[in-house]
Amino acid sequence: MTRLPSLKALQAFRHAAEMKSFKLAAEQLYVSQAAISQQIKTLEQQLGVTLFHRLTRDIELTREGQQLLPYVSKAFHHLEQGIDRLNDDPAPQRLTLSTLPSFASRWLVPRLGNFQSQEENLSIHISPGIKLDSFDDSALDLAIRFGKGDYPGLSSRLLMRDYILPVCHPSLINSNRPATEQLKELPLLTDDAPDMKDLWPLFETALGLPDTPKTHRLQVSDSNILVEALLSGQGVTAARFSLVYELIERGQLICPLPIYLPSSFDYYLVAPEHHFKRPKVQRFEHWLRQQTDEIRRRWAIFAPQLQPIHGATEHHGEQQQPDQ
């Protein structure tokens, strides 16, 4: 296999040959004229040929230089085309998102009208799903995932943190009796999502339910179903603040005990790095961060009423698992 010279040296040769000037090549590449001269000298040594005739005021390509130039120019042209195509947006008037069903239906979709009123020429397509969709299909622009931020081959940007708190329907709690006694009598609704695996034991202990028999539980695999079970008064659960804070503020749900846990997972924007350069993605990210600021403000108001559960830590690791 032929050992190729450095790209930097070939790039210096290309610009100098096309512009017939070391000086203009240096200006084009934002380096000194001496650097261009040295790169070409190194290239000539590696190839074992002279590429330029150095005249008093000018330079001219040698026969070998003339022979090499079209190949070098064509190679760099193909590279530049490939990079430009990578950064191109195949559908600038369509934004395709992949996100969790619970986040889409409980929070995102009700707010999208605001974004669409600002982006009348942009159509939005949402693909809800538990697992991260493949970006091999260029139609997908961006994903909003709930995990720990490690998505191999993709760039992830932290969107917001979340918190877990006990939640139930207000009709299940009698204000004249201690809440802890009543919670022991309520069915426990559990979410078997990966982010809750290590948190349930802490919550059950805090709620006084460490020995709750399995028959006393309703187990679901979708946070939307869990919220619907709460609204119909079927029991108590540990829920993400981002999904229930509006229901709590409207009095449709309550937090029966003033305790919480930091979620072990967080919300991330995920995509190939060059997708974040697309103007429509940049505008959507800017709008989305403005909207999620609302959740942070609500938590800042709500959190002083609560105490962290003993043993809870703000742990954000390197591996991720999708959530419902």
C-alpha cells in the first residue's frame, strides 16, 4: 500500500499550485508563507520529485507538479463535497423528533402550538418510542431521551434534571389522620422503568412499605398509564416531577409526604453532532430550553416544602437505559 503524504502538505501544494503563489496560498490557509514553503519542501522530499520551479518572483509547476495537481484537486473537492453533504439538511422545512411517549403526551405536545406559531413554515413530526431511534435514516433530526447521557456515536446535551416524589389522588388521603398510616393501606402502583430500579427500595422504606406483598401492587411499563391510574384513584406511586407538577398545581394529584429523590436519569437532547448545526434544530433547542425553564422554576418553588430521602444522592453515571 502506498504511504500517502500528510493532508496538510497536499493542501499547501494544492493552493500554491492553483494560485501560482506561495503568498496567496498562505493567506488562503491563514498560515505564514514560510510555513507553505516548508510544507511543499517536505512533500517534495517525501515524493522524491520537484514540484515547483522557484523563479525570482514567481513559481511554476514542474512536469511532475502538473501531473499531480489534478489528482490532488479532485481528491480535496470530493472531501469537501462529502463534508458539505454531511452538514446539509435534506428536509429544512420538516423537523422530525424522537422522544418518550410520556414526555411527548404529558408535556411536549401541549406546548408545541407555541413553537409552531413561531415557525409557520416548519412541519413537525414526532416519533414516540421507548428506545433510541437510529439516525442512519437521515429523516430523524433530533431525539429527546431520558437516561445518563452516554449514547455511543452520538452527541448528547443535558436538557434538564428531574426528581421523584410520592403522588396519589387527594381523595385517598384524610387530612385528619397521619398520612403515613394511610399510605400503608393504599395499593402501590409501580413503574418498572430502569430509572426506578434502585429508587423503589428507598421509597418503600420512606413510605413505610418495605414489606408490601406483590399482590398489593399494580405494575406498569408506561408512565402515561401510571398517571392515568393515579388520576382514577387507584393507589400511590413515585412519579417524575416533570410529568405531574401541573396536576399537583391544579389539585388533581397531591404529594402526601414531603419527601423526594433526585432522579437517577436526566433528559438529554441526542443527535449526531452535525445535526445540532441545522438552523431548525438550533431554533427548536432554543425554544425547548426556554420551555423547560418553567419546570425548573416550578421545582424551585416546590422543593423547599420537601426533604430528600435519606440515602438519596445526585448520581449521574456513564451508561444509559431508555425509559417509558
